[in-house]
Amino acid sequence: MLQQVNGRSPGFGARGGEFLSEDLREFLVGEAPLHQLDDLTKVNPVTLETVLRCLQARYMADTFYTNAGCTLVALNPFKPVPELYTPELMREYHTAPQPQKLKPHIFTVGEQTYRNVRSLAEPINQSIIVSGESGAGKTWTSRCLMKFYAVVAASPTSWESHKIAERIEQRILNSNPVMEAFGNACTLRNNNSSRFGKFIRLQLNRAQQMTGAAVHTYLLEKTRVACQASSERNFHIFYQICKGASKDERLHWHLPEGAAFSWLPNPDRTLEEDCFEVTREAMLHLGIDTPTQNNIFKVLAGLLHLGNTLFADSEDEAQPCHLMDSAKCAIRTSASLLQLPEDTLLETLRIRTIRAGRQKQVFRKPCSRAECDTRRDCLAKLVYSRLFDWLVSVINSSICADPDSWTTFIGLLDVYGFESFPDNSLEQLCINYANEKLQQHFVAHYLKAQQEEYAMEGLEWSFVNYRDNQMCLDLIEGSPISICSLINEECRLNRPSSAAQLQTRIEGALAGSPCLGRSRLSREPSFIVVHYAGPVRYHTAGLVEKNKDPVPPELTRLLQQSQDPLLLALFPADPEEKTQEEPLGQSRAPALTVVSKFKASLEQLLQVLHSTTPHYIRCIKPNSQGQAQTFLQEEVLSQLEACGLVETIHISAAGFPIRLSHQNFVERYELLRRLHPHKSSGLCSPYRAKGRSEWTPHVEAAMLLPLLQDILHTLTATTRAEPPEAMAASVHCGKTKVFMTDSMLELLEHRRAQVLEQCARCIQRGWRRHQHRKQERRRQAAVLIQAAVRSWLTRKHIQRLHRAATVIKHAWQQWRMRMAFLVAEELDGVEENYTAVAPQPLSSSPLQPEQTRLQGAVIRLWPLGLVLANACVGVRGLQRKLVICACLQLPRGSPRSYTIQTAQDQAGVTSIRALPQGPIKFHCRKSPLRHADICPEPSPYSVTGFNQILLEKHRLIHK
């Protein structure tokens, strides 16, 4: 174990600094630019100076996230960078096949935890531990991670489920501004410092969809309500109601503009967190309606007025303290807002009730001015702490899902960072104690566990000396004697405790601890604890009283008498309170102190963390002034030393981050033997030779070891890019596990992908051959069916054509014979024997009168059909009617006077060759009839056709 001298290792001396400078110059000349190194394990050599320069180069290039092995280093940019946290970027990291190949980001850690829950057969709960000093950006990191999970862990299938998921996500995100408003404050190092610890469980169902969340809080710094250090502020919510309240609300809450409150320091300083409307809207989404909100803010305003209540010493000790004239209005306003009787409130603050004797006699003793101030502060702290716990319960009832609806969770731990102020008390001791436990958890989980595992597996490993803080934890919480035990013992003693006496007891009982120091130049009683992040001096004045955290019972009874509905809910009347008094002669059980409660809750938290797979994000603060583009090497260097980052990088770079059991390795990579089947044909898989249930550990090791060696030998034989020595250094077979580097894992996965590709191609060829044959058979069957159907359809079609042609042929023959008969009768005009030329069916009997009229109509209407068929398209309306009348020779009178006369009744030429009577125009020089020029039968009495009429018409016009 390396010995620490003034917080630094002995190897970092002057000569070591010169040696590192020379190595650094060589590194900067021969390697790529430092800001391009995404992982600090690639820095060579791995020292504090080189790591520091790499982080500085990346910070000045606006690259704020860097990997350090299994840890993500996050530098606080101290400026808005909205493009780093957009929903599009979240989805890009979520949908990427390998997010670790993208740029380092907190979304990479979030996606890794989400995929671990989703991909494992038996999902293991995940946790993300965000650590760092106050002001390093832990709260912002936790907030961005919650937004990331709200985006990627919600993929409902139905619209109703989508609405429910959106409501749950919105409530989870709205819990942040409420918790920050009531639990964060502005300190010397951070404008939005979390004054409590919180562990948020994001609950996921079997489909890895976020169904709810649960919030657990630890150690609220309630003393900040009544006591604020110089240049610091109270909780954000007090400034929000004073700056954001409307005129009516100010009037109702007695908060006039410009009013001064002793518990509200630095009211003129405006911060981004002083947004009252955001807090009210978030509370509304969480189910806290507007009347309840107004009730909460009215109680907080009453606490502000209670802080202006000041007392003055009485001349007579038997009389209670006097109330100062300036405080009379304040106590009256406070009692009105809290709905408490003013006289009862003032009496409870100034007079203490004591029960003594076997008969439990009640004595009333006036309090001194200091005791009155303490009781006033105690009343304010009691109300605020109960209100904070009530808000947490309301948030959990709003966002927490049923136990049956979720199976796994992803935990986000956001705790207060390491603190060291000029005046440190019990709050800083508990905060630094929690950071010591988390640092030990990191050391135990990663550094110590890795090296111990290498030793158990028989790896040839050169151990890295890491900084263990177990001695500091023994000093704080060890048994039988520690700082916590001595403070608790002072609380149990029925005597007044002095700061000097407590200092003497601590220094005398724990003088042998190397982590305990003493400031001989300090005038105030104090002791020094050398933490992993540096020494801190704690003042013993008021340490025991804060640890007792006494709440006088009369204060609780006073609040139970309030008429305010919120205070009645926070302080319900307990009917069994009087019956729970201890029997006579029995001593009361010791009350739990603040240290005991915090230690118990911290142990529960660590048990939860040990049951999960942890992931670490180390937040680093580039400077203490909160300025952008300012990188102070001294401050960053102290943080790098404190968090053991260099030791982490050493083990990550030189170790084997990938570990697989023999069985899992063989199950996944046994198919690599297909690369050279002729060399490994003598070995058979143990899964085919013997059932897994019958294996014993010795049989399993004996059967798997030859397979492991054969797989690695095959891999070495097929890899020619690297020498066998380098391959052997990248993988090592332990007793139960196979250890390998990232490069070896990539090589194995590449070879496995090649084998799977070959198998896939073989399967594809067989499947395609099967599909081709099947398709060919289907095609042949389809051809046969199509040929049969087409043959049947063709036969049917030809039959229909034959029938139609026969009908048309008979109709056409009848029509030609009839027309030939009519033309011959018109030309001759006399009765002659038509038997020789006419067909037998027409000359068999004389024509009837009806037939005669039909023939006349046909002769009259034939020119009309010829004219209409050859009329131009534009002839419409009256012109068309005139053409028809001219053809029919109709009078232009009433339609009733129309008479139809045949050509034989007219005077003149009784022949179709005669010129038509009327303005008939023919626009077609060729007859539309196909057989107009063909005589049905050769006869000396037949005409030449209607084309002759057209030709004669044409000749007459031109003449």
C-alpha cells in the first residue's frame, strides 16, 4: 500500500516531475492531439500530469466528456450547451448498434444500463453513481439521465398506453423542479447545491418500459432554514415566493415588496433557479392542486415571519424574556399565517415545560434568550422537515407504480459532494462520511475486486497500488470507539457537554489513528479528519446538540392545535400518545440521534447498490468561480487525486475488462472451430456427449479446457495480422473464467461473424435452391393450367364467332336480295315477271299492301340515312332539320299536316336517278356502304349503285 504524504504519493517529487515532463514531451510529439483521445487509458504514460493535460485540451475544445476505463469523466462547462442534450441526440445514442463507438457522453452510460436490463435473460438491476464535489454538475447530470430514460424507455403500442406513459414521464420529470426548489440552495461553491441526498429508482416492466419511479431522500440540511453561512442563501423556494408571488398573493401571505427577513439573506441576488411559475406548474402536474399550493406557501411565509421574532433578556430570571418591539408584528403575522393562537405560540417559545418525579409533576421554567432562539429555530426546522417529507410522499404516490407492474429498476444516486468550508459541523461530517462510503464502494467494486479476482484465477498480474480509505472509515464509524460513537455517547450522558471536553475525548481515544489530526493553532475546539479528498477541520461547538436534534414535546402539541389543514396533516393528533408513557421504575429507551439515523439509511443504500450492477460518472469542476473556458490545473489535480482516477485508468488499461466463464465462452465461440474442422475433428462438444445437468465441476473443467485451447489455437492459426505472442498476451484462461482485452473480444466477434456469415450463406443457398425448385414446379403447373384455360376460351370464342357470322351472313343476304328487288321494281315501274331474276322466296306470293308500304318507306328513307351518315359534324339544330325535311319532302307547316308520298305518285322522272328535290348536300365522295357498287347478282335489269348518283350530282354542279 502506498503511503500518502500530505495527500500526495511519494513518487511525485521534483525528480519525478522532470521525468514526467520528458515523457510528456515525447508523447505530445509522437502521438495524436490530446483533445482527440476519447479514453484516458490511451494516454501514455498514464500519470496525473498527462491525464490533466488531456482533460484540459478536451475542455478547451468544448469536449466535456471523456472515458476513463469503466468510469465517465464529466467536466462542468459552466455554460449552456443545448446541442449536447437534444432528444434527437438521445435517440441517436439509443438506436446506435454500438453506442460505445460514439463520442463519450452520459447517454452512453444510460444506454449501456438500459441495454443491460433489456438483453439479459434474467435482468439485473442497474445503478448509476454520480459523484463529485459540490458544484461539479451532479444534479444536472442526474436530470439529463432522467430525460434520457423518459425518451428511450417509452414505446407503448396503443394510444391509451401512450398517453399513460407520457403522463408518467411528465410526472417523473416534474419531480425535479419541486425537489430542487425545496431541497437545493445557493452555497459558496454552487448556485444550485443539493442539500439532501436522493436515490431515484426508475421502474421498468417486463417490456423494459418505464412504468413509474420512487424517490428516497437522505439527510436534509434543515438547519439551513434558520441558519445560513455568510454569502449563502436559504432554500430556493423562499426566494421564489418572495419574487414570483402576485399582488393578491403578497397581500394574502403578508409579503410586501422590499420586506426584509432575517432568514432570507442576499435577496437581491437573482439566480436561474428563482422561477416560481415552473415550480407551481410542476406541483400541479404532480397532483398538488392550487389551494394546497397556496396553503404550502402560506406556511412558508409564516416561517419567514417567525424568523423576525427576536427576544431580549429579562432583568428577572424568573420572568420570561421580553419580546422586542419590532418583533411584535412579526409574531402576530406568523401566528395568523400558521393559524396558531398568538399567546400560546409566544408562551411555548419562552417557557419550557419540565416533567419530573415519580408523579410526573409539571414545572414551568422561563427560557433564556438563547434558549428562546433555539426553540424558535427548532419550530421552523420541524415544520420544514415535515413539509419536505410530505412532499416526497406525495411525489412517490404520484409517480410510483404498483409492485406487480414492474420487475427491474435503474437507480440514479445523486448525493452531496465532498465539502470543506471554513466552518464545518455535523452536516459536513455526515456528508463527507457518505462520500467516504461511496468511495470505498467504488474501490471495493472495481479496483480491489479486479485485482483479487485476477489473483484467484491465477493470472500473472502486476498489482497496482491503490488508495484505500478503510482507515478513515474506521476512524469515523469503527467499533468499539469512533467519532460517531463518542458523539452519541455524549448525547446519552445526562450532563451538559462542552466543545473542549468533546475534543479532548476524541483526541485521547483515537490518537493512534493516522487519519486524525489536530490544529494546534486554532483557538476554537476542533479536530481534523484526513479524508480521501483532503483534510477537513470540524468544530466541536454545537456538535452534540445538533446530533441530539431535540424536539420539545410542547412544540409538537402546539402545532397539533393549529387550524391550518396542512399543519394538521403534518402533525396529526396521536390518541395513544398519553398511553405510551413508560411505567414507573423503567428507563426510557435512548432516542435515535442524527448520526445513527443517517448511518442506518446509508447502510440500506449500500445494500441496494451492492445488489445492482454499478456504473460511475465522476463530475469534475474546472474552477471554483463557475467561469466558462477556465481550467485551473491545481483544483482539477486535487479532484483527480481524490477520486483515484489515475489508479482506475492504470487497471483499466493494463487489465482484462472482459471476463467470461468457460461454459459461456464455449457456448458462444465453439463454432469458431469450423474455420479448421480437420484439425479439431477429434474433439466433440460436451453438450452432445453428456447432458449439462450431469456435469460436476471437475468433469466440466476437464471437458471444457481442451475445447478452450482448441478454440484459441484455431483463432491464433487463422489470424496472421498479429504475432502469437501478442495474441497470448491479450487472452488468458483462468481457473473458471477467460480473461481478455477489448481487442481480443473484437477479434473473436469478428471471427464469429465470419462463421455465422458462412453458415447464413449456406442456409441461404439451400433455401434459395428450395425456393427455386418450388417456384419452377409452380410455374410449370401454372403453364399447364393456362394452356387448358386458353384452349377452352379459344374454342368458346370461335364458336361464338361462327354463330355470329352465320347470323350476319343470313341477314346480309336477305338485305341484299331485298334491296336488289326494290331497285329493280323502281327502275322498271311496270309489272313484269320477276321470277327469273328474283329469288324463289320473294316470288312465291304477291306482295301484300303492308309490304308495299314498307318498301316505299325504305325507298324514301334511304337517302335520309345516306345524308345523315355523310353530314359534317358541325351541322346542328335548324340546318339539320332542314336537311331532313328536304329529304322527306315535308311541308313546313304543322306536324299534323305531314304526308308521305312515294316517288310513283309524283310528277316528273319516276326514277332514283332523278335529281333530288331540295337543297341536299353530300360531303362524302365515296359511299359509306362497303358493297354499294356490287350488284347482288348479275342481271341486265340491275343498277350500278348509288355512287353513280353521286357522280352525276358532281357533274351537274361543275357544269
